[in-house]
Amino acid sequence: MFYFALIIVLLIVLVIASIFLINKVPKVQSTVSHKTKAYKKGKENSEIDAAIEDMIDPELIESDAIFKDLPANERIVFLAEQHSGYILEILKGHPLGKNLDLIGTKISIGRSTTSDITIDDQLVSEKHAIIKIIPGKPLVIDDLTSTNGTYVNDESITSTKLKENDLIVLGETKLKLKKEFK
């Protein structure tokens, strides 16, 4: 009975915390035309600014300057809305079978913990490859002059367009590009 009551109390706390957080994070319109109001950036956001700048591709947004002038929390919400609908499934490597969401417009892949997708494989370079996503255009993967190369469908690449079910090999890790259906 004690555990049941404890679970109920925890659920209530989670619901209240969720409502509080939802009300604190501002909603960002998906269209650039609604983002014309300029905001001043604070120096305290410099680390967030640098991380976000690495994620955004100027071709995605009509005016990169408008996007950069948004407060960091609004840019994060905007990027979170930029889910591509694609996932990478780990066919060989760790953790086997895991699906990795491709969110943003530039997804870095490598052994480094600063990569968007970190691969625990000694044959994968710290900064191995990047996947670029521009709405309405094919996904593109670029090798970042990695030591052991990037392979798509058993062919070594420096840059190539991706399509659903392509097999990507980085070191000993094998990934499959899949369209996510919800």
C-alpha cells in the first residue's frame, strides 16, 4: 500500500512539473515570417549559441540572421520541431537494434561525445561524418576526412545523397537509414 501511494504521489509531481515546464518554454512558429522580431542575445548563451550554430544549415532558413537573433530557448524549440522523419537503426555495433532519431539540419556522427550521434567504435573517427537535412531535398552524408572512411551501400564516399534503406558503415558500425512512420 505504501508503494502504491508513493507511485501516485510521484505521478502527481511529474504531471505538475510537466505543466510548469510546458508553460515556461515558449512556442515558436514554424515559419520564418513569424520570427522577424529581433531579440538581443546574452553572453550567457554563448555555449548554446555555438552548439546551435553547428546544427543549423543556412539553406533551411530564409534569413539566418533572424534565426540567430532568437533567444536560445526559442532556437532549441525550433530545432526540436525539425525532426526529419528519418532514423538510423544500428544493425551492427552498440547498442544493437537501437533507433537514432535524425533531428536538426546537420547531424554530426563520430566517436566524440560532442557529436550529435556518438558511436562507441575505435575505428570511427572523433568527427567522422555529417548528415545534412534540408526539407524537400534528399538527405546528404559527407565524410569528414575520417581515418577509415564512410561507406554507403558498400561504396566508399566523400559525399553522397541518401535514400531510405541505405546501409551506412562507419568503422565496424553498420547503420540503416529508415523512414519513421508514426
